[in-house]
Amino acid sequence: MKRPLSTLMVALMAFLAASTAHAQFMPKALWTLTVVVNVPNAVIYVDNQQLPGNQMKVPGGLHNVKVMADGYLAFNGPVNVTRDTTFPVNLQPARPVRPVAFPLSVNVNVPSAAVFVDGARIPASTVVMVAGGPHTVQVTAQGYQPYAATVNVTGPVAVNVPLALLGFSLSVNSNIPGAVVAVNDVPKGPVPYSEVLPPNTYTIRVSARGFVDYVATVSLDRPLVISAPLQPAVLPSTITFVIPQPYHDPDMRPEDPRSEVRIFVDEKLVNSRHEMERIPVLPGRHRVRVASGAFSVELGEMEFRPGISYVLELGMEVKVQAMKEGPGQRR
């Protein structure tokens, strides 16, 4: 059996009315609205109601947030709440604050160094104006170790940068105080000596009066410490052989082998080039012999003292004997 259309309309309107009445009596969900402000002691309003703190329970939907603080521009704007919501508010100063600038100078011990402040190159040993706060300082130079630091600027700042050579340390000491060091024949002063040098090969000489020089060639490819033990110098004695002019044979020629004088010390020839003056002899007791042509003279043992020059002068004595000879006899 079909119902009249009017009956259906009446039933539908009754259902809608019942649904509306049910909805009016259902409680709405409340969400937590948290307003976070970048300024302490700010005053917060939500829907024109001042919050005792920075949170408020609100139903879902649009709400108006207003924030005020002394010295800052007020904020006034909407927020749509669909769940627990954190709403950040960044208040702006009422008057823009100009940043305070301070002088920053970078002094470097290498004139050719490149200086950078916050990545921008500046002339060395000049003053730049920077805002307060941290700033990076970088310094580079060929042959030197790079420098980098962060400087917190709260007032005028001068940064002194002693660049260190790019190399290795060379240290030299000796058992003789005051011994002088030379590197590649360049005097470096007395021991103890220390210097940073580029990697290379160097000749080290350590000298002291009365001692034999210490000489060494080193490859500087790492930090190096040299101890130079100096030994006392033994000064040689010398022999000079003098032939007085009356004993010279005018018929002899320099190229004549018979005119050569040979000097022997402990039976070792010491003047192989026929030298006659300042022939070195080690200190001590030695036997000396002189030979030339057909004769050889044994001078016996002599004591030679260190650093003393000895002059041996030829002298001859002729013994004359008178003998009477007769037949069968000799006197």
C-alpha cells in the first residue's frame, strides 16, 4: 500500500528536527591553545580574554589572539584550532635597534699574509668595523702554517697573529758551552740553538776555539735534535830544515836528484814534495834522520811538544888526523 507524499514529508521533517535537537544538546570538544611569545612578561588575550599564563582551553574553530609587551609592536591575529595547538608569536621592537659596531684589527708578523674576517679578505694590519658577537679570523701565507680562530667581539679587539714557519724544528747542542752553530755556513749563534726550517738538506757546523769542528749533513724531514760532541784539537809540531849558505854547493841544480834533502821521522819520509819548512809532526817522541845524496845523518830521538815549531840547522864538523906513513908501517 502506498503512502501519500504528504505523509513522507511530514516524517522527514520530524527526523531532521529530532537530529537538530540532539546536536544542540551534545557538548563540544575543547582543545588546549598554547601561545608562545619571544618576549618575556608579554600580556596575552584570546578572544579578548586575558590569559593568566599562556594556555587556554578553547573549542575548535577560529579564535583571535592578541599579544602586547612594552617596547614592542602589538600582535593581533586569528588562529584556527582543530586540535591541541601551539601558536608562536614573534613580537617586533617598536623601534629598530641599530647594531653596535666595534673596531677589529688583525696584526700579522708576515707582511705578505692574506687576512680574512668572516670569509672576506681585508688588508693586513688594518682596522675594520664589525658588529658585536663571534667572528672568524683566518690568516694564510706561503711557507707558513695557516691560522684560524673565532673571536668574540664585545668591544675594540686587536688580534696578534704570529705565523709559524711551515717546516720542522732543528735543535743543536754541544758539550762545550758557547760553541757556535752555523747552518749552511750561515752563523746562527751559540748553543743551545733551535729554529724551524723548511724541509731540506742542511750542513751543520759546530765550532769552539781549541776544539775540532763538528760537521754533519742532515735531511730535515722531521723534528731533529743534534748533540755535537767536540773533541780537543791536537796542534801539530813542525820541523824546518835549514842548510846554511856556506854549505850550499854552487854546482848543484834544483833538478839534480843529488840536491834533494829527505827527512825521515821514525823512518817515514815526511817531505815527499821536497819541502823544507813547517813540515807537520805529531807531538811526542820521535827519531829524526836527514839524508841527501851520499850522506845520511841520524839526529836521534827528539821530543816534540804540541804547537811548537822546531828548526833543524845543518852543521858539520871535520876531524883532522895527521898520520906518518912509511914502508911496512903506518902511524
